[in-house]
Amino acid sequence: MRPNEQMCTKRKYMFIKKAWLPKILVIWIIIVALIGRVIYNTMDADDKERRKEVLESMCDQRARMLQDQFSASINHVHALAVLVSTFHYSKTPSTVDQKTFAQYTARTAFERPLLSGVAYAQRVLNSERKEFERIHGWTIMTMDKKPSPIRDEYAPVVFSQETISYIESLDMMSGEEDRENILRSRATGKSVLTSPFRLLDSHHLGVVLTFPVYKFNLSPDPTAEERIRATAGYLGGAFDVETLVENLLGKLAEYQEIAVNVYDVTNSSEPLIMYGRQREDGDLLLKHVSPLDFGDPYRKHHMICRYLQNAPTSWTAITTAFLFSVIGLLVGYMVYSALIHIVKVEDDFHKMQQLKVRAEAADVAKSQFLATVSHEIRTPMNGILGMLAMILDTDLSSTQKDYAQTAQACGKSLVTLINEVLDRAKIEAGKLQLEAVPFEIRSMLDDVISLFSEKARHKGVELALLVSDKVPCIVIGDPGRFRQVITNLVDNSVKFSERGHIFVHVRLAKHAKVVLDKKAETSSNDRSEGVVASGDCQFDTLSGCEAADDRNCWENLEHLTANEEHQCNASQRATLLVCVEDTGIGIPLHAQEQLYMPFMQADSSTSRNYGGTGIGLSISKCLVELMGGQIGFVSRPQIGSTFSFTSVFKMCEKNEVGHLKKSLCQDLPMTFEGLKAVLVDERPLRAAVTKYHLMRLGVVVEVVSSIGMVVDISRKNGSFRSRNGRRPDMVLVDKDTWLSSEDGDSKLKGHTFKLPKMILIATKITSGELEKAKAEGFADRVIMKPLRASMIAACLQQVLGMRKEEQQDMVCGPGLFRGLLYGKKILVVDDNRVNRVVAAGALKKFGANVLCAESGKAAIALFQFPHNFDACFMDIQMPEMDGFETTRRIRKLEIEANEQVIEESSSEGTSNKVERHLPILAMTADVIHATRDECLKCGMDGYVSKPFEEEDLYQAVTKFFEPKTTTDQ
């Protein structure tokens, strides 16, 4: 989406309109009020529900207690009825009389606290009335205390409790309701209750409980007639309901909180109150009814409870609703204020959007400008550098050759600057991606050192490389970016150093901690051990000059020289620590904080005196962080600087390491395997560097500190033999040690025994020093620093006088395969004539047959099948038809040709599985937009960036051809 479209989209979805804000505020207030009301109603309803539950619990509790006590009293009356039946009728003569009954009931009254009294009424038939009245001496009376009229039967009270002795001789069947209850009781055999009435001699309401008393035992399931015949009388008890309920409520502490009414609701239309006030008071809106069961199924009773006080005001609900409303209004006000602020800010926001669009457009324009400028500069630079390389291949005078080499170096510097600016642009845009390919670390570091060998040798600065044996040979990562960081650091060290040394050391990061721990345990006295003074230099470093960071001194690095095999597996990651130490001018303290800022240098005179743009360290820091590491430095003005960085790489699987070593590692000769060498060097760290390179060739090395030790050993043995008794094949002597060993020189001149070949190792040597060395028995050939395994091998081969077949084995890898392009037909497609000439000239050097095309259409015309091209280099940016479209059409032609071949083979009954696929490699100066992924997506097989060198073209195309040696041609 374009910037303008982005701005329009954001303006379309504007947050809110200003005119809506008052309406939204009013709606919010209404919503808050409604929610507050809902909260109040909900909490108030919860309070009422809890109040109702409490009332129900209290009412049910009272009803249950009343019912339980009433049931207990009924059981006691029933027991008394059984007692009368047993001792009055089953005993002859009867053991119960009025006195006995009165005494017994008085003594057991505590068991019947709810009864005001009990009495026994005997069943008397009309025919038995006279005899009955004669025996008892009184007349049967009605409830009004009048002689009872004649009726079928009577129920006069014969035994009574003293508390109700006034009812003696009263006929219980003289009342209509009493008569019905008695008849119902004897027919059912159960207790029967009367309706509430005022008890005699009491103003309290009560009920009478009646039980039948039988003369003899009945059958298990008697009929009503059998019960009537067996009935001897009736035992009754009077319940004072008001007193009963009052006593019950008095036992409860909270009885005053509620009002209790007990009703007889046998007649639901006219309920009879048994306890409580006739006038209802208290909280009339809330009441609870609890049913009562007094044992008479004919009678129905219930208890009604209600609070004496009305429900209190729910202050919790009011407070909560009020607080919510206040909070809601505050939130509404805050939101309203925020919305007003947002509306005010939106205008500024849209202005900022416009500025942002302009800034993005400027950023895009900058990237496009860099890409365009890069392309436009790289295209002619490719022609310039290519033509200069072709000129250098011709016969030139020394002056002409110097001019051409100078122009070539300037052109390469310009390309380096362009690459750095583009890398910075990629990093800022977040488009820089790292590769993950296997590569060999040691040969790559040798290549980096070789770039600066002439410059360091010219300055007289010793440049050295040491890689710990624990560092794996092959790792997986981005070799180009790793090399770029090291190259930049070494370039800076060479640029700013005029004396001393530049030391590149690589080790595993986890061993770096061991170094620091060992350093902490070592005393200052031990640190001076092994230090050899050289002039004013008395430090245990590579050259003896003081370094800014002493962690790379021999004391800390000694244990890393041990030959220990590094154990690894595919799941591990190797974190490498790379240190680049120099003894240059150092970095001023005020400039160290801004060292990694782009285009910043220590001071304004730096670029004038030393050159550079100040962008290299900034890019290096970004690359190191992309590789999962960190970079840091220690610098002391006029002492030097030590830059250290870490990088994380994946490990190769064990079964792949051997195969990758054959394809990636530098082809070092095997001729020196098993040779013995004695190395004479007074500096342990410098000796360790030389030993590292010799051991890579398979040479067994023994180190001694002076030439005098070599001569002394030879005199004792009569011939020079090493400590293990084996005669060495060569003696390598460092020039500084040779010049400082005057005693050794005199001994060396006067010896009478035969010494092995003696070879001098030097950073820089004059003709006079070389003649002096020859006179003392040194070989004509001097091994020049910085040391590299391939360069040492070439020198030893000449000094030791190896045979030609042995020399042939030492030819480096690329020399074996120079014939890969011989006779190959290659097409170069580019709209620029100079680029075509340069590419064709480079490929022809390797024996290729080159044909050029100036456009994509011309290339497609040449690729009409059948054709005999072996490879194609395709420019991407061409008029009419670019390289991507041209490649797509070529691939389409290949698919059609392959299908045609398959059809012809099937019709002829043969099988031809060989498919046509022409290797096409992109060749462009657009390094930002024409990425490797885009090239592969359209069908290309590789990528070569302009300006290119001969080796770039050769290495890119030879991957698609079978290797054959020059002897096969």
C-alpha cells in the first residue's frame, strides 16, 4: 500500500465526531443511573430474601419445638390411659380409685408440662345410671352443673387430677362437640382434639385431648364396633395452649423479634386463633406459615410468624449504588475529557501522518536513490576494473603497470565504499539477511591475512594469526559477513599501526572464561616469566610491545596451544571469540563512546591522515549482533587497541565433516607429514604462531629459545639431534632471535658438525642481512611474515629440493581444475557493450568459447532448441525484456523441449530420462532489489554481483561442470 493510501485509510476510520460527544455523555449518565438502580434493587432483594430465610428458619424452629412437646404430652396421656385400663379393669378388685389417681397424676405432672390437668370419664349406659349414681353417691351432671337428662349413655368423670377436681361427676358427653370427639376417639382408637375454647376457671384458650380406655385387649386389627364394645371409658387432658406457647418462646432468646400466632384451621373459612393477638401488627408484607401436626388427622393447625419491626433500610445497597453511580460519572467525565482531547489531537495526528508519509517517501526515495546510484556506479566500475585487469595481462612497462595497478586499487576502494554504504542502508531497512552455509575457518582467515601482508610488511609491523586447536575446522554460518567483520578490524589495525604487531587470535568463547580464571589465579611475579626484552619492549606479547589488553599475552594463551580434540555434535553451537590486537595509536578516551556511530571518527584529522569514512565499525557491530554475538574493545592512547567479538555458528554433523573437509578446506600438501623441525624463537607467543602453521602441514615441531641451545646439543651428540634422539629435517630461526643471539652466531660459525637445512623467518629483511645469513649457513629462501601454511609449504619445497612429482602434489586446488571451462560454450547477455567485453575476456582466459547477446530477445533467439550452450550469464536490468522475464521464457522453452523428447522416446519405445537444463547465472549491479531469492524464484541457478573479477565468474560457473585435470585434455 502506498503512503497516500495509508493516510487515506486512517482518515476514513476517524475515532469519533465532536458533535456526538454531548449525546454520548447524556446516554452514559442514563446508563449509569439505570445500572445503579439495578444494583440497588438486586442488593435490596438479596437482603429481603435473607430476611425471609431467617424468618422461615425461626418459624419452622418454633413450630417444630411446639409439635415435639405436644407429641410428648400425648404419649404420656396415652400411657396413663393404658395404666387405667390395666389396673382398674384388668384387676379384681380395682387398684385405682380417686385418691390413687389424684396422687399419681400429681406426682407425674412434671412429665406433662403442657397439660393443666387429666381426668378419667367412665362410660355408663342409661340402664346402668341408677346403679352407678348409687355406688358413687352423686348424680351425673351436665357441663352447666345440672342433672344430666336421660340419654343412651353417659361419660361422667370419676377420677381427676386435683387441679381440675371441680369437673368430677360432669358428663363429658353433655356437650355436642365433646360428644362427637368422644365417639370419634373410641371408634378410631386414636387421640382426638377439640376446637379451641376457654378453659374452666381460666381465661386462657385451650383444647381437650381424649383417649379411649378399653376393658380388654383388642385384636391386632379391630373394627369400629369391636372398639365400641370394648370401650370402658375415656381419659382426657386439657392443654393450655397460650401458656404452652409462652413457655416455649421464653426459652428462645430471639423470640421478641417475631410475632407468633397459632391457628386451628380445620374450617379454613373461619380459622380459630389458639395463640396470639387478634390484631395483626409488625411487618405485614412478610410472613411465614409453618404447619403443625398434633396427632389428630381431623384437626388442622398452623403457626404464622412475622417480624415485629418493618424491614430496615438497606444502607449497603444504597451506598453501593451511590458509589457506583459516582464512579460511573467520574469515569464518564474522564472518558468525555479524553475524547475531547482525542478530537483535538486528531488534527495534529493527520498532520503528523502527512509528515510521516513524506518521511517514508523520502526513505523509499533514499533506498531507490542508493540502488540507482549503486547500479549506475557499479556498471561503469565493472568496465573500468575489468579493462584494467585485461590491460595488466598485456605486456606493460614497469611505469605503465604501476599506473594500472594504482587505478585498479582506487577502483576497488570505491567499490568497497559503495558496498559499505549499501550495507548500512540494508541494516537500517532491516533487509540484511545472513547465509547459513558450511565453510572452513582457517583457510578463510589465511585469505584475510594475505590481503594485508604487503601493507604490514611495508610498515614493518608483524601480522600474525593463531587459531586454537579446539576451534572446529568447519562451521555453518555466513562466511562473507564473518570475513567482512574481521577484514574491517584488521584493516583498521594495519591502518593505525606503525610499529609492533597485529595479532589475530580465534578461540572458543567458553575457553575465554578459563583464560580469565587462570589469569586471576596467577601472581604478578609469574607473569614476568618468559618475557624477553627487545629494546624498550619488555612485555610478553607477540612483538614484545605493550598491548592495551593483556588477555592475549602468552601467559593466558599457553594452554590453548595444547593439541586437544574438540568433541562436538550436531545439536551444539560453537561460539567463537575473535580478538584483533594491535600496538597502534589507540583511541582517545573522549572518542570511545561514539566509536560505533556511523561516519564518526576519533577526530577530524583521522580521515586526512589515515583515510576511511568511519562507517566500517558501525557495520561490523550490526553484523556481529546479527550473528548472535557482541563486540567490544579495550583501547589505550599511544599503546594500542584490542577489538574482540563473538559469533555463534552451528556445528556440522560428524558424518558430514569429512566430506566437507575435502570440498571446503584449503588443499595443503601431504608431503611434509612426519618431518621434524626445530624452531628457534625467544618469544613463546611468536613461536606458538609459527608452530601452529607448521603443524597444519603435518610437521613435528620442537621449540628452543636460542641458537646457542642448538649448537650445544649438537656438540654433545657429535651431530645435531633433538631431545627425542631423532635428527631434525630443518631448523627454522626467527630473524629477531638470530640478530639478538651474538653468542650463538660465533658458535654457529665455528662448528665442525653438519647441521640440517636452516631457514630464516622474517617480517622484513634487508639485502645486507640476507647476505650475512647466507654466510652463516642459512638457506637462500627466507620465509616472510605474515605466515600462511601455503606460503610456508612453497618455501620449504624449494629449500628441501623436492622432486617434481612431489611438487606436483603441492599445486593448489584451483590449478587442478583450470581446464573446467576449456571448450565450453557460454552465452553472455548484457545490454552494456563494455560489460560484455569484460565478461567475455575473463571467461576466454579459462579457455571458454564465449558468445554475446545484447538483449533478452536476442538471447531467446539463440536458445531455440537444439542449441549447444553449456551456461549463460544473464544481466537483470535490460530494456524491453529484463533478465527475469528472459529466464522464465528460456525455462518454458526447456520444458516444451523436454516434453517433446519424452513423447518421441515413448513413441520409439525407448526411455530417455535426460532433461535439458541450462545453468543461468544472474549478473547485475543491483544488489538491493535483485536478491538471490528473486533470482532463484524466476529459475536462475546463481548470482554474480558487479563489479566482478575473473575468479568470481569462474567459481560461479564451474559448480555445474564435472572436474577434470589438465592431463585429461
